[in-house]
Amino acid sequence: MDRKIQGNIISCSVAGEKYQAYVPAPLPPKPPIKLSPDLDGLLEKSLLALGRLDSISTLLPDTRLFIYMYVRKEAVLSSQIEGTQSSLSDLLLYESEELPGFPLDEVQEVSNYIAAMNHGIKRLREGFPLSLRLIKEIHGVLLDKGRGSEKDPGEFRRSQNWIGGSRPGNAVFVPPPPEKVIECMGNLEKFLHDDPVRTTVLVKAALTHVQFETIHPFLDGNGRLGRLLITLLLCAEGILEEPLLYLSLYFKANRDNYYDLLQKVRISGNWETWLKFFLEGIKETAENAVTTARRLVSLFAEDKEAMQDKLGRAASSAIRVHSVLQESPMNSVSKLSLKTGLSAPAVTNALKNLENLGIITEITGRSYGRVYAYSKYIAILGEGT
């Protein structure tokens, strides 16, 4: 379908240098997107995959544990796309507070992402609408500490930014000038609230992501927040009860194609190809999350069975420690003692048994202040990070 450019290219200048910035047209696209039979079928399959993901509680003994860890995996992946080098293990060590002085800025950035997600979900559950006010609140949490905290957290930018290149004049893409940001974001907020027309939720999520990344309304954190918005929108619209779907791994694995398709929408209005890519990502990611949940259930069951078969009377303490490691897969003797109610010697003995069974690994190499990792659990969740 021939839509040509989906916005206006305007001439600007800063410090005497002239450049051209792109101001996107309000959503929805004109003429409207018409779903081909293939796209319509993919939309239906994506919704079915999300339905199976939403019912994941039927697979897991405690859905909270999966959400807790899955949000952390997403935080690591989303930050890696922006260039951080932190791994899931780095984050878990940082949160365990067992190794003082462990990675600062990069892990703090990942930790901020988790706090931003939690804040957004909490506000939605309180009945707050997905709005510009909430988006700014979430951004404030995202850039609260560490790298980027000096770049106006929670405030739309008041200066020009750009993507690629060393300045606007040689950039790969220049978003709207600062005086256009409020207008563009106001139009996006209307679209989120089905003004002027109601849009199917997954199509709305796909279009919103492109529009947000195109406006690039903040000085920093746009990529992370743009990915976060997908999950928040699905929760706000009731497609997901819990924040279980994250596309960062899919975007990371298809990075070049992802950026290419965003640009093609801007240049030629090729929404349909973007929508196909996005829906395939929804379907693939939802299916992978369900598979991961099943693998974790199997892992927990197999490890518990091994303890019962091989440890005799010592199995009881080992199972109690194992249960806590499912919640927090990096832990010390002192914290495990506190959480299980077992004495430190009993915990130490249980950990030795779990280590002998190949269930956990001691990761510090120290003779004191040791930290133990539920290695197979972390490995399953850490795939792709």
C-alpha cells in the first residue's frame, strides 16, 4: 500500500548547523492498515500464544517466582541492547548484597529497569491510566540513579537528540525538534485511549512502539522505556494479568532487521511489514516463555526427586533450602538460615549435599562468606543474555 512518508521532514538549525528532523503524523496511519489473510491469521495465533502465557499459573506451583525472575531477565536484555555488559548473574549478585562493591553503574541501570516496571504495574493496578503522566513517572524511576540520572529523569527533552552520528547534521535519524515533542506525545496519548478510533490491542502495541521510538521524547532511556511500554500496554488492556511478555530478546536477536523496519515505516509507511515482524515476535516470545516455565517445573521436580532418593533423612533440610533457592537463586548460609529457620550448621550441611548432587555451585571460591548459585535454574533463565 502506498502511504509514502508518514510525517513531515522539517529544516532546523542548532549552533549554526542546519539539519532535517522528522515529525511523525498522528496515529492511526492513513490510509488505514488493512490486515491481509496472512496478517490476520498471525494476529490470531499471537493472541492464542498470549492466552497460553497468561494461564501459566496452571503450570507453576508459584507464578510469583517466575515473574520475579523473568522480569530480571528482561531488565538485563533490555539494558544489553543499550550497550551494558551486565549478565543475569551480575544482577543477582548485586541484589544479594553478598559481594559489597560489586558492579555499580551498569547493574544499577538494570535494577532501575525492574523498579520502573514494578512502578508502572503498581500504578495500573491502582486504576491509573497509561498516560503521559505515568510514562514520565516511569521514566523518572528508570533514570533515578546511576548512568543517565543527570539527563532530566521524568521530563520530556528540551533539546534536540539524534540517533547515530556525532551530531544532528550527520545522524542516521533525527527525531522531532523539542518544541514538537509535547504535541507528538499528546497525539500518541490520544491513540492509546482509542481516539479517534478503537484499535486492536496488538496492532495498537505495534504502532505505539514505533511512534514512541520515532518521537524519542526523552534525552536518555527511550529504547528501554519503549520496550517496557509494550508490556505495560498489554497489561493495561487486560491481555495479560501479569507482566510476562518481553520482546527484548527477540529485538536483540533480530537487531538489524528491527532498526531497518522502524526506518522503513518512517520513510515509506510500510506498517504491514513491521506489524508482521512484531506479531511474529509476540508469538515466538510467548511460546518460548511457556516452554521456559515447563522446563523450570521439570527442573524443580527432578532436583526434589534426586534429594528424596539419595539423601535419606537429610533430604528434609535440603528441600527447605532448595525451596528458598527457587525464590532467590544466589544465596549465602546466613540468609538461607534466616529464610528457612534452620541453624547455620544445618544449612551448611544441606548446601554440601546439594553441591554433591550437582544442583548448586559455590561461586566465590572463598572459605568464608560463600555464595551459592542454583546454576541450572540461572542457566535456563539466562539463555540469550
